[in-house]
Amino acid sequence: MLLFLSTIRWQDVIDILLNSYILFRLWVLFRGTNVIRVLAGIGLLWLFQRIAVALGLIVTSWAMQGIIAGAALIIVIVFRNEIRNVLQAKNLRTLLWEFPQKGKRTPTDAIIEAVYDLARNRIGALIVLLGKENLDETIQGGVRWDGLVSKEMLVSIFYNGNPVHDGAAIIKDNRITRVAGILPLSMRDDLPQYYGTRHRAAAGLAEKTDALVIVVSEERGQVVTVKGNSFDAIHDNLSLEKILDNHLGMTCRDNKDPRPARREFLTAAVACVLCMIAVWFSIAKGMETLTSLEVPLEYMNRDPHMQIVSTSINTVRLHLSGSSALISSLRTDQVKAKLDLSKAVNGQNTFILSAGNIVLPPGLRLNRIEPPDVDVSLDKPVLKEVPVQIDWVGALPEGLILESATVVPSQISVLGAEGIMEHTRTLYTEKVPLDKLQSSGNLTARVSFDQSKLSLASGAKSDVVINFAIGRRPK
């Protein structure tokens, strides 16, 4: 895990924070609506899909992936109203970083007084208090009103002589936004027979939305509230007040302490970051690509009084993993293998190769090094005068003999490890063909030696002059 964390790039941190903020803004803009609940469900499906992948459940993983893709399309279709409301923000600031301000408080006292005034006078009424969801496409018809909520306003709306009394009044915050609205009727068959059209309309709207509907019966003067699939008969003002306060989120209406709201936002922000970290880790590991690369091994920090005599390897093969984008753009010069010889001693040394010897671009991980170790032999360099001999090949033309041959200089100074120089007694020139010699003369030849083990001393030259004399064989 620590090795994996060490490969995280600054771009990955920005990637996580950016997407965490986007997720947090979605929560802020859609909180309290069914969109958040559906997104949470999709998140759980995604979690199960990753578990299925980890367990090797191919069909289950494939099915989950298809369901998630379909669910994303369903969200856009089913919750188009909520999405449209968010995108119709007044300005970009509201969409990107502002926190939604709570609307003006709905005057519940005025609603309660109006409801019981209507009930005493046996005046039927249908009052809808909006929740988080938009009802523009659920409620049909009606007349735009936009009046302040008051007892007198509500009573006058449902007065039998008013042209708009036969329908629902829609309340949002402290204003009546629409009157004479037509609600969808419920098809439930478990409602009491004495429930009329108003009750079925209230049930139809409550089944489909998060709104609270208050129904005043014209025949019995009974007050009923409907939310979800629940019908609650109201017998006193306190019961109605409690239901209204719970729906409007005003259980503690006089509490103006902002700390609970801040804690809620902070908790949501932390949850978004943790969720995005989990998603990033899953995707980063899921998109992992393997590759192998052969790079030269660089020997560094050698004691200047020591010389490398031999090494078991000069290249290493690295097995790497990382995202496909990083692997495809990887260049050989971005990867280096280095071995520190500062602690090496005279003679044979064995070093174990590890991640500390490898330099990789950020985002890549080292899985394995082949071979895992390297043998390095060191020795002290020694300067020595070594005689040079001619390496003749072939034969002289018929009738000729080599009478004499000398090398100038006869010795050259070479530098090498002490152990090697003890066994180096002669150096040879490059091969000199005899069949091309016809008469006495001289030629220049290069001294041949293993340059990985020996080197010329300062000022020494690798070329020598060969003087030779050729005569005729006596008959």
C-alpha cells in the first residue's frame, strides 16, 4: 500500500479533489430530493460490481455494468424537472459554489387558522405544501397566483363563490404560487368509501411526490393530511402544527444556530472526498497495464582508487505496471537503473537490487527486477610496462624468409587491476598477414587488448612501428 501511495502524482490529487467537489455540488444542489437517493443506489450497484470483478464473477459484473449504464439514462428522464431547475440557476455562481439559501418561512400559524376556519364552515379545501421536488409537470392547469400566505387569502380562495375554489392551492415558502390546480387521482382501492375526489387527488399527488397535502372535507368538516401513502386525521391544532413543522423542517423554529448545518455540509464534503478516493483507487487499479523494459545498469560512486574488473550483468529487465496512458507514453530514457558502489570493497561484491536502485516516472510501479542481484569485482589499478609482440598470421611468399623484426616501442604502459596485471605479461599487435610482405620495410600496427579491463597510461599510444627484414631462401 505504501508503495502504491508513493506513485500518486500531483495530477492524481487534483483529479480526486476536482471530482470530489463536483460530487459535493451535486449533493448540495439535489439534497432532499429523490435524485440523491437514486444516485446512492447507483453507487451501491457500482460497489457490488467492483466486488464482482475482484471475485472474478464475469456475468454478474457484466450485468451490474449494464444496469448502472441504464440507470444513468433513467435519472435524466425521470428527474428531468429537478435537473432543469438546477440548470436554470440565475447565474453560474449559484451553480458552482453558492449554497442554497433557505426560503422564507412558511407561516404555519396562518395555514392552521385558515384550515380550521374552513373546517368549521364546512368549506372544502385542498392545500399543497411543496417539498424539494418540482411539481410543474405533476400538477395540471390552475392559475398563477403569487400571493402572500394569510388566513384571509386561503379562506377567500376556497370560498364557494370564488371561481378558483374547485382545485388545489399550491404553497411554496411564504407564497401561494398557484390556485385551482388539478392533481392526479389515486387508483388505490383501499381508501374509505366516504373519501371523495379531493382525498383521491391528495393521495395521487402524495404517492408521486414529496409534497404534503391538507384536505378539508366539505361534507364532514374533517381535516386530513396526506404524505406518501399515509393518511393522518387531524383532531387538534397541535397535531397539525407538528405535521407542518416536520414537513417544512422547522421542528426547532426558533433555533438559529448555524452549526448543525455547517456540520452537515462538512460531513457531506468529507464523505464525497472519501467516496472519490475509493473510486479513483478502483479505477486506477482496474486500468492497470503491465509492461517490461530492459535498461542499462549504471555503476556510480566508485572509489577512484578502485577499478571495476568484472560485472555479472550490464542490463536489467524491469517489470512495471501503471495506467495504460502512462505505459503507452513511456520512453526508455525516463527509466534508469543505478547501483551505488560507494560501499564496495576490493574483490568480489554482491548487491541486491531493489526499488531504491530504480528511477521511474511518477505513476508507475515496479513489480519485479530481473536478475534480483548483481556481482561486481573491484581491484586497485596498477601501472605496468608490458612488452609487445607481433601477431603474425599466414606465410611468406615461396622463396622468402623473415630474417628479423623489431617493434618500436618494444613496451607500452598500460593501467589495469592488480589481479589482472599480475597475469598480463605480453600484449600482441593486431594480426599482421605475412603473405602481403614482398620485401623489407616497416608498417604500423595497433596493439590489441581488452579495453574493458586495461587502458593505456597517460601519454601512451596504442600504435607501434614494426621494422622487418626479408631475404631470399638459399637454394
